[in-house]
Amino acid sequence: MKHETIETNAGWLIGLTLIVISIGGLVEIVPLYFIEDTIEEVKVEGKDTIHPYSSLELRGRDIYQREGCYTCHSQMIRPFRDEALRYGHYSLAAESKFDHPFQWGSKRTGPDLARVGKKYSNEWHVQHLIEPRSVVKESIMPNYGFLMKPLSYKNLANRMRALKVVGVPYSESKEEYEANVKRFGEDIAKNLDILHAEENLLAQAAAGNYDGNADDVTEMDALVAYLQLLGTMVDFNKFDEGHFAKFR
């Protein structure tokens, strides 16, 4: 059959298009029924290293979304050589399992932030957010100096309860807390306790002093705390090369 015949005959074009789409769909869907899990297991010494955000980091993520940071920055490193050379190891599905919503994407007006945590100092992040062009001359990012205002966290517990409804393992009971201790370790479990959410937020902000101002807890504290966590939950040096490929 000549290609021209297909292009000039609506019936043939529609029918063959549907066949190709069906084959493509089956190739993508059928294998999922034979894979037990597509989420990587990331454990070190029997503990999950990927865990939900602390109360301060959670508020930072709220601010990240509120300010539309995701419209210029993705958080998804694809398994391509050029991306690995620039950003680091490709993103694992497990790293986003507690994100609601995910911050995936390929829109990169600014660089991908999936592994930005600990790459720069707190001071660098604060200066970059206040006046981006003072540290990156070619930046077109807006100034975010207004983030130095006090952080609101009065509805923090309810925010965590809402995430708990969709499966994020924050704890409210002794049994849930003990389950988190077993799963993540005691230090992490303490930060996931809804009943001590505000106390934990204030303690982390005081210990980290992310914005350099110890007199108040600001939105800048929360956002920098969130940014400094991104991509740091998995220490790839503790896993054999190719360990995560078996989950793909």
C-alpha cells in the first residue's frame, strides 16, 4: 500500500493510527502487571533513608509552591548522560513518593533543583533569593527579599493531617510513632510527630538558623531548609553501581 493512499483516505489513516496507539499502549501497560513494584527500596542498615518532610521543610515546600518556583525549576533528573554530568544521579521514583504534588517536569528556565541540597551554603541561598544577580550575573529570577518576613505556621498540624490522609506517614498515636522509629529511626520519627509539629519547627529553625537571623523564624528559614534537603536523602556511595537499575 502506498503511503499516499493512507494520507488521502481518512478511514485508513484513523484505523492505522488507532492500531499504532494500541500497540504502544500495550507495550507500556502490560509489563506493569509483571513488576512487583516500581518504587526503589532505599535502605541503609535496615532503615528507610527517604522520609517525609519535617514541619519546617514542609512549610518551605508550601512557600516554594506558592511562589511558583516549579514554573521555572524542575525536580527530575532524567537518566541521560548530559543530565547526570550536570546535575548528578538520575532521580529515583522513591525520592518523590511523599510529594503531593510531585515537582517533576522539564521546564528549565532555571536549573533543575533535584540535587541542590547542600550544594551551596545557607548564606548563598539567602543572598541568591534576596538578589539573584548578586551571585549569578545572568539570572532572570525575581527578587524574593520579602521572604524575610515572619513565618506563619498556625495551621501546621492540619496541613500534616491532610497529607497523612493521602498516605504520608506522619504520626499522632504512640503506635504510629513507634512504627516510624522502626522505619526511619528515632531522630526522623520525632520530626514526623504531628502533636509536636510547632515545637519541632521552632527547634529546627533555631538549630539551622538558615537565614542568619536568630531573632525570628522567617519564610526564608523554611524555604532554605527545604532547598537544603533536596536530593540529600540518598547516599549513592552506599549502593553498588546499577543497584537501582533493577527497579526500572
